Amino acid sequence: MAMIEKGFQFHNIVEFKMIGPDLWNLVKNSVMKLEAQFHPHLQQDEAEYSSTFTNPESISVGVFVETELLGYITGGPLEYYDSLKGVKDDPNFGLKNTVYIESVIVDEPYRNRGYGKELRRLFKNEATKKGYTYVTAHEIQGLPGRIGLIELPNWYDTGKMYMYYQQKLK
């Protein structure tokens, strides 16, 4: 299994690893279990995730305790997500300098321990290594450090205000 930072462990309990085609078959059931925690209108099917996790241009990072997946972040080139609201309106669309975060989740019992923050940090580091300048995503409005480009009220009938945001990578 590929490590992001050689020997890096968080609190000596969990380990953060890249998830690529070689690990997809081992984690897909766990990914789909985590996916069930999303609002039903935001859930994706196994085929959609398989196309992301097995794509060499994608970035996927997982947080594990031994072989148990506690959470993940995944995404890829912005241009792969052109069917989503706001993506084609992004000023960087077509420039191939932006990575889109497709999904990020930490299992409910493991939230508020910093794992999601670390997943984002590692995702951004990998994106920077791959030459990306920006990261974008659709997230609930009001998260700090992000420039909102488009407001999306009642995103996919969730009853919540989402924002298509952009953040410059360092």
C-alpha cells in the first residue's frame, strides 16, 4: 500500500494512505457504507466511485485503522465534473489547473478528531505535487478560507444552501 508521507501516523492509531486502483477492490464496500451517510440525493453508486478511485488522474486519500477505512477524500481534474452545477462557469474550466473534490467523509463515530482536516491537507499536498493551482468543491455555505463563486440553494433537494467554492493552493 502506498503511503503519502513515509511512516506518517496520526495519534499512533490511524494511518493515512493513497487509495488507487490497487486498493479499490479492498475499500469499495467501506466506501459505499460511508456513502450511505450522505443525504440520499447526494449519494453516488459504486460505478461512479469506481471510475474515480481507479482513475490515475484522480487523487484519493483514506484514513485507516489497520485495514478498516474510517474516511476518505477523493476528486480529480475539474473538467471531469462538467455535468455539475457551477463547474462550467468556473473561470479555470478548461485550463487543467484545478482539482475538484468529489467527496469527503469521515465515519460518524470518528468525526471531530481532525481526520477530515488531515485528509484535506494531504489531498491539497498531492494536488500541488500534480501541478494544480486551485481546488474547488460544492460544500455547505459558510466554510472558512474559501472564495464562493456560486450559491446553490437547496442543492439536490437537501434543504441546505451549498456553495461552489474555489481555493488557491499554496
